[in-house]
Amino acid sequence: MPAYHYKALDEQGVVQKGLLEGDSARQVRQQLRDKRWTPMEVGAVNANNSQNRNKNRYKKPSAYELALLTRQLSVLLAAGIPLEETLAAVAKQSPKTHIKSLMLAVRSHVLEGLSLARALQQATSFPPLYIATIAAGEKSGHLDLILNQLADYTENRFALQKKIQGAMVYPIVLMVMAISVIMGLMSFVVPKIVKVFEQSEQALPLITQVVLALSNAITQWWWLILLVLAGAAFLSYRFAQTQAGKLAIDSLVLRLPILARLSKGLNAARFASTLAILVRSGVPLIEALHIGAAVTTNLHIKKTIIQAADRVTEGASLSSQLDKSRYFPPMMVQMIKSGENSGELESMLSRAAAMQEAEATNFISTLLSLLEPLMLVLMGVVVMIIVMAVMLPIVNMNDLAG
């Protein structure tokens, strides 16, 4: 039974929007009238419909939503519930309108005779990894098992993302507080104190003159400073969105020791976990490599993986090609080589993925734990300079008085 978007006036004259299933738009309108509502708009939920296609394209499920709906699909299918009923149940269960719309659109395509993978592809809201894995599950006849693995994968990815975000909260709050305190001192405290010394007409120390000049610039030209910073941020963002900008930034990241290790670690973890679930699901290695390249965020690493896929097509081993790139940790490359030699590539990829995720998480935690005291020291140095700028004239006045 197809689903329809509706827009109607309830008995109080309030506009209500939602989704209803019915054999036709006329039947949906009748359902609304039975509730004593006045139908205003009724339209079919279909990914081929231009309005809904645009909505789905721009309103993709978040990492949490994707993990949740994947787990729900896995549990319901494992319980023996038919696919169309499973999709309807997931749509009904979700409190989010865009998820309801998306799942009902997928269900409509399934009822038209498309496979689940093709239906998800038509919706344009799911990543290639997701579609390829489900397609492999449908071919093997073990869709429920593949969805269970996919649910584990999406949940692990979401957990890693939340762990990184959570670890960054305190340093960001600390940085904002430090900048606020320093700006407050420079804008309000320093001008009032130094004004006393200016009235005494004594020569001010160099450090005091510099701090006073900065203070005057902040208080008098704050709007210009904000404008310049906003303009620089906007131009940097626009440049970063271009292909040349992305290449330049990714190249710079790989040249900076700490950022290079962070980027390589995160991309290696993402690539290994993606490749592991695809190979385990029965996706051909070459196709899995191209999908694995798509999930990496660094363009240079992405290009290396695509080149490795081409060499593997010609008969080269995956481990040898990854080793040549120097972008992947030696331990991970060795584990992949061992998997190739023993015929247990999927098992070794899973172990390599777990190892890389743990290593990346530990490195980020260590980095942030070092960043916190470093920021405190930096803030202390800046405050000390401001205090010295204020105290030196006082010391000089006492010397003159003596």
C-alpha cells in the first residue's frame, strides 16, 4: 500500500502535516475527512517525485539515525517479518518525518518489485557502502545476517564519532574561556590602569606600550577586526570547498607531523573497517576498494587507494600496493599481507580495523590531554605579560620616588 504526504486543517483550524497509507490519494483524503479534518494537499511518497527526491537528497539520515534504523531492520528481518512490513514498521516507529518519508519511499519501490538495494539507491540518501553491502546480502540470501553486521558497523562508527566529539568539548570550552578572559582584560582592565600612568607623563616601558597599543586597537577597531576575521574565515571556507583547495589542505595536513599521523590513522581505520564489512559480505575486492576509497576524507589517500585497486586488478597484491603508498601503518599492512597469504583476508581486515580504531582513539585522547595544559600555560603567559605591562610602570614610579 503506497504512502502519501498530507497537509490538512484540524477541527481547531491548525495546519497538520504527516504521512498516511492508502490505496489512492482519494482514500487518504477520506481518512482525513473521517477525522473531521479538511484536506489541503495530498501527494504520493515516491523517490521519483521531484519534490520528495530533492527532500531526500538534502535530508540524509544522521549517523545516529542510520545506525538506529539499520539495527531495527536487522532485528525485524531476523524475526522473520516480511521486508515490506519491516520497512513500514521502521517508518511508523521513527518520530522524524524525513525518516518516515524516506522509509515509506523505499517501501513503495520494494512493492513495485525493486530489490532493497535498488530501492535504497533510488532514495539517493544512503552511502555506497550501505547499498553495496545490502546488495551482497540479497545475493547471498542472508540479508538479515548482513544487516546485523552493517548495524554493528554503523553503531561502531557512530560511537567513535561521539567519542571524538566528546573528547573535544573541554578543550574548546577552555579555549573560548581563555580568549574571553584575555579580551576582557585588554578591553576593560588595561585601558583604565594604564590611563593613570599616561597622566603622570612618565615614559612607559616598551612592553607596556605594546600592550596599550593592542588594547587601543581592540577597543577602537573591534568591528574591523571582526570583519577581517569573518572575511578571512569565509574566503578560507570557500577555498576549502574547491578541488584545488581540498588538494592543498590535504597535502599540507600530510606534511605536518601531528596532523599527518592523525589523518593517516583515522583514514586507515575508516578504510579498514569499510573494507572488512564489504569483503565479509561477499562484495568483490575491487568494488570494495573503490567504496573504501570513497569513505576516506583525504584526497591523496583516496587517489592512492584507487591506484591500488587498478594494480590489484592487474594481479598485484593489496598489501604491496598499500605498503608503497606510505600512508598506511606497517602493522596494518602486515596483517593484510598475512590475511592474503592465509586466505583469511576478511578476518585480518576486521582485526586491523579494530586495532586502527583503538589506536586512533588513543592518539586523539593523548593529543587532547596534552592540549589542555598547553592552553593553560599559553593563557598564563599572556596574562603574565599583561600583568608585567601594568606592574613595570608602578615599579618605575617607586624607583623615581625613592
